[in-house]
Amino acid sequence: MKYIVKIVVVLIAGVAMVSCAEKGKPNYQYMPNMYEPVGYETYGNYEVFPGQMEAMLPAEGSIPRGWQPYEYDNTNEGRDLAKAELKNPLPVTQANLDNGKKMYDIYCALCHGGQGAGQGILVKNEKILGIPSYADPGRVINDGGIYHVQMYGLNSMGSYASQTNEEERWQITMHVMNLKAALEGTPALEIVPEPEIAEGHHEEESGAEDHGNDDHDTQEDH
């Protein structure tokens, strides 16, 4: 009998506790700061922040995720140096060329035209004038120069560094080089089949593994 009474008392107590609880808010908060954060106003002044402002600057030397520093200056000398040193690091695959054309049609064709002859829709409607062809005599157009102009812009053309990422800019560069070749009547970039790229990567990894084994054998012999 006493055992039954205890069970009934426990059930009544449990029901009472559940009925008095608020689902939207816990009854007990042992660490209220963990559950009720302070809502700071943007650009508000608060002593808890360095500089007493909510909107803090990024740490010195930090860079956005996925962004690579570009070490060439926005000057004529910097552009000339980029032309001399920079080479497209991407393999010439159909996928890279296709995405380069896609990005080019979005950002470049309005002025430069779909063929790169400087006859984009804005030029034809006389909104912008003086866009040269990629095949104009005397123009030195190569990987580094194309990439540099996308980073900083040139003359009336603005920078596209905020609209495109590093890979997309190199893909656009690849497509522009093909447009230039077509205008000049020279061979297009030679496409490397995807299996060859994968096979070459596998061989490099195998070579690295073999080299590691050779080092291990040498140490054992020693």
C-alpha cells in the first residue's frame, strides 16, 4: 500500500511540474547569458568591444575565404610585370573553356562583343565608343595582361575582381585567348582531355609514394 502511495505522489508531483512549465521559456536558467544574448545595434558604441564600437574591422592581415593576394600593383609597370610573369595555371579543358565563355558573355561581351572584335551591344548602340579588337595590331594580349585588367580595370573598364573569383578570371582569360586566336586566324588553345589530367595527377602521386619508399629503404640500409 505504501509503495502505491509513493507512486501516486510521484505521478502527481510530475504532472504538477509539467503543467506549470512554460514551453517557450525554461523555468530555471543556470547560465542566463548563454540563453539570452544581448542584441547590439550595428555601429553602436559599447565598452565591451575594442574601440567601443560594435562594427569592428577584420584582424590585420586577414583575407576573405577563397581569396588569394594579388601582388602586382595597379600601375602600368605592374601590368607590364604581370604580362611578363603571369601564366594561366588552369589546364585547357572543355569545362574551363565553357565556363570561361559563360562568364565572358555575362561580364565582357556587352562591350567587347561575343567574338572579341570590340562590337558589343553597348558599342553598337553608341553607349560606349573606342573598344578595340583583340586582334588589333600592336596590342600585346596574353594571360597576365588579361588577368591584370580584370583585377584592376583599364581606362573606362572597371574592375571585375568583386564579381568573379580567381578561377573564373583565369577561365575568362582562357576564352579571351581563344577569341584572339580566332580573330587572328591562328590555332586555338589545345584542349587537354580530362582523363589525361587525372592520369598525370595519379602518376605524380605514385612518384611521390615511390620516392618516399626509396627514402625509407635508404634509411634502413644506412
